[in-house]
Amino acid sequence: MDKLFTWEQWRMIFATSLSPILAYLTPTAGFMYALVIMFAFNIWAGMRADGISVRHCKNFRFSKFKNALAELLLYVTIIHVIYSVMLQCGDNEAAKVVIKSLTYVFMYVYLQNAFRNLIKAYPTKVALRIIYHVIRLEFTRVLPGYWQPIIERYQREHDSDIINDKEKEGEQ
């Protein structure tokens, strides 16, 4: 029985089918790459906040990761639908400006969420807290008078936990 197509023919079919798709997506490739980088940073920060270690994968919840992937897919779909519609209307350059703006909005959301998670993971790191408030444009919360009581309260709670643990050990 003869093969339907040779390997070379399959390769050519694949290349000619994929080329128009890549030509269409190439103007958005840089935006998508930037969005994926922010997505990965957000995932990493979320894992740190949840106490997940990459080596052991303890506390890892696939459902949370699946939801994050669904959110990324939604963002990518929104960007490409708007881009497609604007291209069909003949607004090539305006389409790039719009999807670039949307990508910045989505990356801003990821950046805020990532730093919120990093604050949970590293509550005593003042720099992370300051960066988070600057990102959120909460400049009054960047001033030392705002964050110093928060750090002191955390330190008191942390110290009391240590004292309680030592007292429990002494009772045993």
C-alpha cells in the first residue's frame, strides 16, 4: 500500500499552513512574550507566597495553576480578537497600539499580584512593600511613617510566636 504523502510533502503542507498563521501573529509576538514573562513572574511569586518549593512541590494546587493558565489564555484571546477585528477594519498601525496598551494593562495586573504575593512570602522585606505601593500608585503608603508600624507589629507577633513555642517546649 502506497503512502498518502511522503515526508517531504507533509513538511511542505505543514510549512505552507503554518506560515500565514505565523505571519499574522508575528506583530504580536513581542507583546505575547512580554505577557508570558510577567505571567511566569506572577506564578513564581504566588508559589513563594504559598510556600511551594519547586524541588518538593509541597502545597502545590493544580487547580490554582489551571486557573492562572485559563486567565493567561483569556488575556491572549482578548488581545488577538481585538487585533483581528482591527486588522479586518484596515487599522493595522492602530491595532498594534491598542494591543500594546492592552498588554501593558494585563502586565500591570500581573505585576501588582506578583508583588502582593511577594509581600506575603517575605513580610519583613520593606523594599518589596515599597515597590508594591509605588506600583499601585499609593505614594502615601511608601513613606516610612506608614510601613514602620506594620513591620513593628509583624515583629511583635513573630517574637510572641517564638516565645510561645519555647514555653510549649519547656512544658513538655
